[in-house]
Amino acid sequence: MNSTDKAAERTADNHSAIGKNMRKILKELGEDPSREGLRDTPGRYTSAMRFLTSGYKKTGRSVVGNALFTADSSDIVVIRDIELFSLCEHHLLPFYGKAHVAYIPSKKIIGLSKVPRIVDVFARRLQVQERLTAQIAEELKKILNPSGVAVIIEAFHLCMMMRGVEKQQSYTITSAMHGDFRDDPVCRQELMHLLGGLGNKGRH
Ligand SMILES: [Zn+2]
């Protein structure tokens, strides 16, 4: 995109419904939306919010494409420390941290780089951490039909930290376990071993 296109897009975003309303909000907060630093803020806000909620237009399947492969292995696959940024639906403030995803293949495996993209499909929506965790697990179940799937998310919530609701360094851990990870203590134990040393992974 050249700079003329960018300027045109910025102007369009400034005049979009989101942009117009953001200008009202700025006024309501006691600001002057026409001052230099804020003049283009409604437009920037519009494009930032469109990006941060772009997951609504995607599905796990649409980002995986044909990166599904046949395999005989039934050994646990773990992708840990996947960087995660999302927005809490209650305050529209960020929560961020790490996602750890594991599955036990049943004939199908997935290109490893696709797992973080599935995480983003659901993270780039307005979320609560519990639902985000469950949705990623459900989507992997649908795509891979694995013998087991586990998703663990560790995250810091700025809506709590910035508002002083909770201690600054406390983070929230959520998990969703299906299949053998839920039902078979040996599988679960192996997973915990592979994920050993979780904690403080959300901190940047
Ligand atoms: Zn919140």
C-alpha cells in the first residue's frame, strides 16, 4: 500500500462509525479531539480494533488450509509458549500471556506453525480467558479428531492490573482437557511432565 492509499484509508477510518463515536468518547472524557495528537486517533483506533477483532472473520479450518497430514504416531505433540494477546470483553482492555497446546494424534497431524494461527483466530476477538481456552481446544478437536487435546493459558489481565483490582504480578491459568488427557491419568501425567515448570510464562 503506498502512502496516498494509507492516508485515504486513515481518512476513511476517521469518518467511519467507529471513528465518529470514538471522537464523541474523547470529548466525553474531557479531551479535545481536534488537537494535533488526537486528530487521527479515531482512525487509528478504528484500524487497531478491526485488526484486534479480525478473528471473527476466520475459522481454524480457514487458517489451517491443507496443512493436515497423515501420520501413524500417537505420541503427544506439545507446542508451548505460544504468545497470546487478546481483549477482555468486559473492559476492552488487553490480556496477554502464553498458550500451551498439546494433542495426541489419531491418524492426523497438523503443520506446527498453524497452531499459533488457530490461537490467534480466537484471541483476536472480544474474549474471556475461559472461553478462549475452550474454543481453541474445541476447534482442534474438530479439525484433528485427536485421541486427546489440552489447552492451557496463562495470562495477565490489564483490566485488573491497571485498575489495581488484583496484585500486579498475579496471573490467571485456565485449562481445557479432552479425551485421553481428561480420562487417562498416565497421559495427563506425561503432559504435566512435558509442560514442567509452567509459571510466570506470561510475563514479558
Ligand atoms: Zn476485564
